[in-house]
Amino acid sequence: MDASVMVGRGTGGAAVFVLIVFILLLGARSSRAQKGDGCGHTVLGMGSGSLASLGYPLSYPSNSVCEFEISVTTGHTILVRIADLDIDTNNCQVSYLRLYNGHGPGRTEIVKFCGGKEWKDAVIQSEGHQVTVQFMSGPHKNGRGLFLSYTKTQHTDLITCLEKGEHFSEAEFSKFCPAGCLTDFGEVSGTIPHGYRDSSPLCLAGVHAGVVSNTLGGQISVVSSKGIPHYESSLANNVTSVPGNLSPSLFTFKTSGK
């Protein structure tokens, strides 16, 4: 019998039908959540996520636009941290980052950045559970573009995917890593048992160590100690670490029960 006739008959066929519908709906939601020709690395979860302009951290395209529609669970608000914003500041009318409360025609502006350093250390909080991120670019010669992360506002200790071990001086600390830190430009050095070089991004190292998920993010508990002469490479959880030389410090992760 033709396979198209078999689908939908019996409990197995019904399950396949439901799965197909779910996949189609998920794909439709993903396409609505990201619009334009200037979008790059994107993981938009209901609890946290990360997004970037096309080409980041190299040069972003001229005369392009990207809109990301972020949503978290209803009843929560959104916390946004900008990891990097490097854009041409010659014309703020056509090159900027703008964040809005809500989606669609009824959205209201939260903040607008035109490059410079105003975005550094900014903690942006929404009024509701939806935010639109709009990145516009006009003609330009260079610039890395945009990378930011978000989560629910209950995670006030949110860091971005770009924070490294060397950015923190505490011997022990805990931070929340967003989803989407498995990028093609991050570089981790070290292994799970011996520790990670302080130049390694914390959240990507966390994915390598298996203490956080790239699709969900999660809390990391970090312990810093004196560096070692050499860091080995290894493949774990779809992340390949690279060899590294002596560093002032290294970090490891505490897990429950330790």
C-alpha cells in the first residue's frame, strides 16, 4: 500500500501526523521570530537565548535589517545584556540597534543605541514577556555588528556568551548562562578534569563540560585557581577545545554533590 495512505491510520499513523504538524508549527514560529537579511547566529528560547548580526564577529553587511522577536513565558519579563555592539556611528538614522516592548504595530520603544559606548554595562528590562530587537545598517566600511543575550528577569546574574574566565577576579562565583553560546567563533582551551584556560568563554566551556545545555542555558558555579603550563584539547558535547599554553589562572565547574 502507498505510504501516503498508511500515514494517519492507527495510533502510529496518528503520532506521525501530530509530529509533522508540530514540526511545521515550530518552523512557522521560527520564521516569524527572525525577519530580514541581516540576521546571523540565533537561538531564541522561551527561557533564554542569544542572537547576532550576520557575519559576527567579522563585518556585518551594509544596507541590511534584521528583527528578532523574543518571547519568554507569560507572566515573566525579559532581561537583555548586550555583549558587543560595533557599528558605524556616522548616521544614526540608518545604523542603530533599537529594542521595543512587544511585537508588531503596537510595540513601544525601550531604547536606541547608535554605536559608541552607551550600551556597555547596560541592563535592559522589558515591561512584558515580549521584546523586539531591531538591528539596522546603512553603508559602512567596517564593524563587527551585534551580539546580545537575554533571559527572564529572575536571572539577574545573566552573563553573555562572550564573558571569559579572565573577566572575573573572584575565587568562586555563580552566573547564569543563556542558551545559544555554542557558536562557530568561540574558542575553548582545556578539558573537563584539568580545567579551562582563563581565556576561554565561560558559557561555551560550560557546554563542553556538560554543566549547561546550548539549547536551554543554565546556572554555572565556577572555581578559579592557578593556571597550568599546558592545556589539552578534547571533544565533548559537540564542542572541540583547543590546546593552550601557560596562563595566570584556570577555572573549573562545581557540580551538585561536590
